[in-house]
Amino acid sequence: MKKTTILAASAVALLGLGLTACSAPSEAASGEASATCPDGKIRFGILPYEDPERLEPAYQVLADALSEKLDCPVEVSITEDYAAEVLAMENDQLEIAQFGPLGFVFANERAGATAMASFGDAEGKPTTYTGGIWVAKDSPVQTIEDLKGKTLALGSPGSTSGDALPMSALVEAGIEEDVQWDYAGGHPEALLSLVNGTVDAAQINSQTLATAKAEGTFDETQFRQIWESEPIPNDPITVRENLPQEFQDAVKEALLSLDTAAVEEVSGFLGVDPAGPLIEVDDKTYQPLFDLAETMGLTEADV
């Protein structure tokens, strides 16, 4: 498959719209317009990097704590896919959102998403994760070049570690046209494809790996990692830039003052253990991802 087709596949997913709303507790449902609650409620978008039924309770804990800080109902919206989340913010349907690092690049360019906070460790330091490609322990594949003629399960179009980074590795190795790659539908699904033996290799990032090992769904001794990306800064929580500055400042202050207990379950999904409080980040934190998009030729026009 040609490089331009690969890049289009990464970007074409930024189409369509799908939201599943989960309201904050009923006692917060009577929100009124104010500096910290400009529209009577705050809609918080979450990308579907894990099973939404598992993500929703964890994010509801975070949303409830944020609701109390801002005196405003916070409604959690698990989006249909990466594309839907970007479009939702672009169409003023989300006030705040957590994006994957590469998704943030497009959200910043298209929807004015501004990075405010990310997930810190127990010492309050920034955290990262890595993308990876794994094979069965007894596989003849030893290096990424050996994937030529093999099948590879990716995560979802537009994913940083589940799409862009492993595809860029194939391009760098000069084998992008010789690997039979396809999207499994998400990080857990890609891992499951390898565990079930339906593919020769799969992308598995360090976050998904940690979760699967903890749940006993992945026996690391039966598999090998043949490629690992450079560290990727963890997901940013963002605010839409066309909202009043007073509101943006209030959200940032609220996020950075949340107790660790409010974010530790979400942090666990992101491979942060032991968890710490949210920490301050800005758009410059994600410059390597802006650079990656430029290197791969992904621009606003692609979406």
C-alpha cells in the first residue's frame, strides 16, 4: 500500500460524529449559567481508548469531583471514535475533552483545543507511554523488517500508538507496502488478535499492556516485543479556546487542584501506577506530535 494511502487511512477517520452522554449526579443537574458554568453544564469528551463501559465509571468519578469544584454539572461523553471527538469540539458540543496526543494535534488545529492538564505520577512528575509491536514468542519475526509478508493488527485510525507511530516505523523500514495491516478496532482488540493467533503481529502500547497483565488477559512470557517507540507524553485534558478566559482559567485551576483519588482510576487505564494528581501541561508539551504529523504529511486538509 502506498504511503499516501496509509496517511489518508490515518486521517480519514476524522469524519462523522457520535457521542454517548453520561450525566453527572442528579444533585448537580440544576446548573445555572455563571463564570464557571457558562451554559448551565459542562460536556467532557473522552476518546474510546478502552471499553466505554469500563471507562465511564472511572471518568464519572473525575467528572463528579470537577463538578463540585466548578459548581456545575459535568456530563461525560464517550465519543464514537477519535474523529467524533475532534468534530464534537469543533462544533462547540464539548467544553473540555481528553485527547490522545496525535488527536490533540488535529483538535488544536481544527477546534482550538488548548492543553491544560495531564496525568502525573505519585511524585507529581509528567508521565509517558510507548507504542510497541509484539509477536508470539516462537515467531520467526525478530525485527520490524521481518514483518514483510506478515499480518499486523493496528488499533484505530488516528491513534498515536495504535496507528501513526507503528505505521511510521513501517515506512521508515521501507516495508509499508509489504505488510498486510488492518485495524482491529481499538487497543484491546489488537492485543486480542495476537493472543488468539489471528495475526502474526499486533501493536500493543505500554498502557494496554499494563492493563491486560493486571487483568490476567496477557501472558507476557508467551510473546516478544520487536519494536518500541520513543516515549509519548500522556494524554492532555483540554479546554475549547473560544470559551471565556475566566472559564478556561477556572477549569485549569479546578483540574490541577483535584485530589489524586479523583483521577487514580483513570490514571490506571493510562499506565500511571502509582497515580498522582493532574499536572500542568501546555500545547508545547506535545510539539513532538505536531512534528510527527508534519513528517507524515498529515495536515488539516487531510481531515
